[in-house]
Amino acid sequence: MSNFRDSVGLQLINNWMAEKGQTPFPFQTQTWQRYSNGYSGMVIAPTGFGKTFSVFLGVVIDYLNHPEKYPKGLKLLWISPLRSLAKDLAKAMTQAVDEIGLDWSVQVRNGDTPINIRRKQERLMPDVLLTTPETMHLLFSMKKNLRFFKGVKCVAIDEWHELLGNKRGVLTELAISQLRQYSPKLQIWGITATIGNLEEAKAVLLPYSNLKVTQIKTKDKKNIDIISVLPNEIEVLPWAGHLGGKMVDKILPIIESNTTTLIFTNTRGQAELWYQLLLNANPELAGLLAIHHGSISKELRNWIEDSISSGYLKAVVCTSSLDLGVDFKPVDCVIQIGSAKGIARFMQRAGRSGHSPYERSKIYFIPTHLLELVEVAALKEAVKQNQIETRDPMVLTFDVLVQFMVTCAVGIGFDSEKFFQQIQETHAFSYITEDEWQWCLHFITKGGKTLHSYEEFHKVILDEDGLYKVKSRRISMLHRMNIGAIVSEVNLMVKFLSGGYIGMIEEFFISKLKPGDSFILAGRVLELVKLKDMTVLVRKSKAKKAVSPSWMGGRLPLTSHLSHFLRLKLSDALEPGRLEKELRFLNPLISRQAEYSHIPKADEFLIELIETKDGYHVFMYPFEGRLVHEVFSALIAYRISKLKPLTFTIAMNDYGFELLSDQSIPISEANITELLSKENLMNDVVASINASEMASRKFRDIAVIAGLVVQSQPGTRKSNKSLQSSSGLIFRVLEDYEQDNLLLRQAYTEVFNQQLEEVRLQAAFERISKSKIIIKHAKSFTPLSFPLKVDSLRGTMSNENLDKRIQRIKAQTFKID
Amino acid sequence: MNIAEEFIKIRNEELVLTNQRAIYWKRENALILSDLHIGKTGHFKKHGIPMPDAILQKDLERLEALTLHFKAKYLFVVGDLFHAEANEDMTTFKNWLLKFEFLKIILIKGNHDRLSKTMMVDFNIQVEIELEIDPFLLVHEHLEIHKENFTISGHTHPGVLLKGKGRQRLKLPCYQVASNQIILPAFSLFTGLNTRAQLKDTVTYAFTETSIFKF
């Protein structure tokens, strides 16, 4: 390899770095060399270690050494999950090529790119294009997109761990497979943070047998200081809910003593609340404190990001919107408010402070209710053991596949046989059958199974040249608007009457308000004036009190990994170790739970029965995370309802679940072993999933991605009203008339694969079967059950006769809404 | 198909509310219904959104069963008989019409009804903006200007949300009967429910596959 060591390109780069007083990290040099030798691969490095410059400079060096190999136009495609990342990356790359003396142009293309720049790019692509998976698919939907990508030598997937595990990951897999058609020798590089299943992550990104594949990992490890902030007295924190506003006094000194602090909350609603709380507590922060989340206007977000970089802002309240991204140099402190819900996310957020390689990261954890104190103890343990969650790739997502097929049909068209082979090469569709492929083809050409062929369905047609194509302009347009795999609630733009865009808000939230009501957005108190087209018109409000909006998306479930540690820590909490200050602090509350009910030890399983004016409650605490509890609770409800026809309202959070019924629930020491038995487990699970609404909920996203539900676009005047329907309605229709519909089946499979994780459920029941089951009758809500009563997601399940239910509701004091 | 019936008397007229989303008016020997949205599945398909044909088939089968059950001579459709443009579903509808030679259809034009006059002639459908048959005024949407009359209308696709003990929630389609109007549920099953538009002092008749419930 002495060739490469002596090469002009490497020398140029080394000199350039030396001028700046830097030396490359070993993993960077290694990446450059492997790239130059024709490898594809995956780079694993924490943020702040210069992973961008590993792959990027690899391409630059190779170009400097062999400029003749690179034709004019696009050379490197850089795909990252976040739009906001692209802007700063482009800046850094442009600066690098300028200083190195290369005449490359580096450009961004995504939804925010102005139309004149897009047209310019379509005439001549820049040398480096930074984009998103969705924009890639939009490019594929253009008529002559082959010429854009013919000369591409390398595609880099940045923050691959963020894409893996969701449907955007599948979009990315498909985009790569398409690029390989255009440029067969394409080198593919992934860049990822550490996750629990790196080997799998690599296999998903690089499934192609003709690639030379490598993996490069930094040995350096980020050191994190986790500091939990405890209130002065235990009564300050509520048992549940998500405010803990009294902790504000503890946060102010932390902001004061650091240069710049990022304050992470879990939802946009919480961010708005904390922004107000902090400002009220210390009005001097006005102008130095900002709020940043996904529903705030782009201009404001850009301003905030610039102001963090320049050190102008003292603190920013934010959501996952700032989880990723280029490093803000002045940030030396991170505060996490409430549960971070996962180990990887917590570490990622911590890493936003003290970004340079050998600095320590500092994160303060502010609990908002008492059980979160157990969580921080669990987090510390997990970080100590270096146990990080896996991101499990999705497979056989037919919704994404039919979308992609139509995308290509809108673009240059596809040959059925070749395309099928191409799809089969990807990880996501390596197990697709011929029948399933034919169904998808039928779905986009004939409209699925119909009683008689429908002459007017012309979505995709077989053209004379043997390619499948979309000919209708209107269908093309509808499809382009629908490309992507992020399904959001219907969002409305919020604007001042006098003009001026503030941000976005979900329709369901605004529909509950009346003109004259006040709400908070982007840290401002606004008065609703009226709704017009798809826009909410507001004026500044003088109201002292205003509701802060809730956004439906944004409630993350606790990962299974963290819940495992949580279970261990809870049982430790009765006798906390000397150094576990959180658990020691919590001891009085734990003792209260022990006194009124029970604290489940590691080998115990607790069930609480409570009767209130609401009805009969059963609480169980598997500590398996919300997603598993959704399946678990439906299963138990199903088994109980086999003993007696009942209607249940089911609530779950990350710790456990509640079954509530208006009639007594037949559960006792005598039958509990039977109810929790691992016998017949999977059969009963299937039956309970069929009886519950879980699949219908999953179908929401599927219907949108597959183009069955037309989403109205925010800000547009026309909302395709005549094509409006709901995924719930279509789900019902397909259940009635087309049970073998692949998309319908996918909804059930997703419940299975994503939530249930058969192995884990089996393990949980195995564990429970060996545990001592403890049933407690409590007189009122206990510290463990209270959070479920007030703050949880709900579903229902019933096997009662509908008419009987209505008659009973009629007899009760019912309310009509 | 199970037809559950609820008899009500309004302004001395006997009306039969059914759980199959239509009212039978005895004196006129007429079925009154609203929001069939014929052509909706076809409209979706034309725009590349696949929908099962059975949706329209089932709606028409229900209408057929009701017509035969009451031996009705008239259909008063208070709007949105059709969803959008003329498409293949019109052929299905026309074939269905052939079975009912003596059935007279009067359509009160709804916001969705945009088909040409020639087509209406072809279907033998009489079209009106509103229709007064004492003591009722048939309109598509009840408006402020109608407040002197007793209207029978549709348009809103009314539904009701029942709340019971143990945080139970049930959403059902319904008729809304007030002192000066009746609002019909949407006839087509391929429609959503609107539970927000509650009127004051209304008796709600919600229904299931088998029964009708008065609230």
C-alpha cells in the first residue's frame, strides 16, 4: 500500500490538515485508504470525531489521485436523515474544497431548496450533492433521471443508525439499489454511531455480493458524566404527569454556570411549557433563551442554530430536532428533562456537549416524576455496562415497495422481470415471493383484486416498449406529493393576520379551540382568529393563560433495553446501594408503595386490583416498555374475556398496563396462573391482535405510504377534498371485502414484528411463570398505578354484544358528546 | 340484512326510522335518504386509488332490500346522490335502476351533485333545489333561512359518541331529530362520521346492525 501512502492526494490532504494544526485520526486514514482500494463499508464513530471527513475526504483524495476516473457532474451523493444537517455539512465541505484548492461545487437539495436552484441542478449536477432519502425518490420520479446519476462514484449514508429500523431505512435501501442500476461500480459507505447490532446494520446497507466490504471503528470512547438533579424534598415531584415545574429553580443555576446549554424535552408541547417556565422564573433570560422544534418556521430555526454556533444564546429548549447535526462548539452542557426513553438517545444527547474528541460530555437529568429517578439509576447502569439498543431493520414493507414501483413508473418506467430481481437483492425484500410481487404489480396496474376489471383504473400501464409507466399527469402529481415514509398528522400553517409565518400545528389540536382562545407556539402567546383554507390565522394575545399544544407524534416508547435495567433497579430500590443517590432519595416513596401494596422484586410479578367509581381496575407491571405492553394487555384482556364477556378500556405506559371495565373482572389467585400461562401463547396473541385495534392503528401509516389515503398538504389552497377518506374507513372496507390484501396483512405483521417481538414476549412469560405472582387489593391508586391513571395511551377491546353494551351505557349516567 | 324500525310521529306524519340509514314516509310511500355518494369508489380508482367494487354493490343491495321491504314508490334523495364525475359506477347504477321500473327518484341537489342534466334525464331522475311536501321541506343542508320550516336534510354525516362507565367510548351513526328538523345519516357505508356537529335539544337515534337506540 506504499502507493497510497505516497500519493499526491493524501499528501495534499495531510498538508492541508497540518496547516490547520490537525492530524488525521487513524480511522480517517484507514477509511481513505480502503476507499481508494475500491472498498465499500461502514464507519463507526461517535459525534465530534470527524466522521464526515472520513468518507468525504476519501473521495477527494481518490479524485486528486485519479481525476481521469471521474466524469463531469455528480461524484459523491451524501444522504442524511435530517434536512437541517445538510446546510452545515455543505458549508464545512465547501470550505474544505476551497482551502484544498479544488474547483468542486457542493450543493444541497431537499424540500427547502428554491425551485430555480433545483432547475439549475437538473441541468448540471454539482460534484457533491447533499440530500435526503425522500428527495432521492423524488429525483427517481423525474422523467430523465438517469443522466443525473450515471457518473456517481460514491454514495454515503450519514447517521445510518437513524434510518435503520424504520421505513426511511427501506427507502434508503431501495434508493441505493436504484443507483446501482445507473452506476454499477458504485461504492457505498455508511456512517453510524454505535448501536447494538452493527453487523446487521452493515449487512442491511451492503447486501451485494460483488462489493468489497469493510468496517472501520474508532477505538476512542466518549466519556459521559451523568448528573441527576434531585429536588430538595420528595413532595416537590408529582407521582406522574410530565411537568415537575418546581425543578425550574434547580435548572437556572446550571444554565448560569455554563457557556451554552441545550435543554432537551421529549415533546414539542413540553418544550413550549418549559420555555415559558424558565422565562417566568428568570425574565433576564429573554433574548438569550430560545426554543427549537420541528414545528417552528425554518427561518427561526436557522437563526437559532446560527446563534448557538456563534455563542450568542445562553440556552435553547429543544426536542429531538437537535439530537443530530453538526457540532455547536460553545455547547458545554446538556440538560435532559424527563425520561430520554432509550440509552442510545440519552448518550447521543449527552454527546452534544463537550463535542471535541477528548473532552467529557456533561448531562444533567431532571426527573419530572418520581419513577424517572429509578430510570436515571437504570441509565447509569446501562451506560456503565455499555449496553446499547439494537435498531431492527424492517422487512417486506409492501407499502414502501408499491410506492417505489409507482415512483419508478412515474420516472423512467421499469421492466417487471429486471425490477423484481433488483428488489430481491435488497435486504428488505430478500424474502419476497413471486406471488407477492405479482400482487404488488396487480395492485398498481389493476387496482388490486376486483370483481370485474375496472376500465378506468389507469394508474400504472404497460407501455408499448415493455416498460411499466404512469401516463396521467394528475396521477404523477398526486404521487409526487405523497413520496416518503414519514406520516404525520394533518398539519396546518400558523400565520399572523398581518402576515408572517410562525410555525405548524396539528389539525386535531386546533379543532378543539374556538376563535378567541389563546395558545402557545414558538414561545409566543397567540390568539386564534380564524381558520382559512389550510391556514390558522392568529394575532398576538394579551391573555395571561394559554393552552400549550400537544402534538400526537412525539410520544416515544421506552426501549426494551432500558426497561430491563429499570426492572432491576426498582427491585434494588428497597435496599439502595451506598452510591445510588437517586434510589436512596426515592426510598420513602418506594416504602409507601411497599406499605400500601408491594414492590415487586426481581423474581416477583405484581398485580393490583382496585375498585373506584370509574369501575374495576386491574394493574400489571411487566416493565417491558409500552409497545410490548400494548400486546401483553390485549392478550390478558382476551384471556379474561373468554371467562366472561367484557368490555375493557386498556391503558399502558412503559412500566405496566391497566385493564378497566365497568363490570367486575374475574381475576383471582385461583385463575391467575392460567391467565398468565405461557401455554398457547402465540395462538392467543394472534386472536387478541385480531380482536383489538392495533392493526388498524398500524394501517394508518401504511395507507398513506401506499397512496390509499391522500394527505392534504399544509399551505395548499386545494385539499383534494373529493379524494378524502380515512385510513380507518379503508381498513374496515378491506377487512370486509378484501381480506387477502397484502397491505392489510402487513398491518398485522407490523404489530407482530415491531411490537411483539415474539422472542421477548416468550421470555417475559417464561420469566413470569417462574416468578412469584403477588395479587394486592388496594383501596386507592398506588404510586405505581397512579401514572397509568393519569398519563397513558389508551385502547379498547370488547367481546360483548354491541347492543347489550349500548343498553348498559344508556342505563348508566352517560354523556353525549 | 336486518331492518330494525323506530316509529315516530312528526307534525302528524308517521315516519319509520330504520337502522339501514333511510326513513320511510308512510303517507307518500317514499323512502327518504341522503348522501349515497355513488361513483365515489370509481372516482378514487380513476385517481389511482384502488377500492373494492363490493362497496357500491353492498350499498345498492341495501337500497334494494329497503325498497322491496316497504314497497316504496318514491325515493327522495336529499343530496349527494353522486360523488363526483360520471364514471363506470354510473353503469352499475343504471343497471340497478332497470330492476325498478316504477320507482320515481327525486333528487334534492347536494354540493357533490355535479352531473349533467342529460344524465339525469337518462337516469329518469327529477332534480330539485329544494322540495316542499307539506309539512316538510326537503333540503340538502339545513340553513338559517329554513328556520320557519321543518326540514329533512343530510350533508353532515351525523354520528354520536357515547361515553360510558369505565371510560368506554362508542361511535355510532345516527339520526338527529329536533323541533324543526331531521338530519339523516349518510346512506353509503363508505363515509365517515361527524360527531362534532351536535344540535341543541335534539333527540338522537343511534343504530347498529340490529337495533335502534333513542338518546
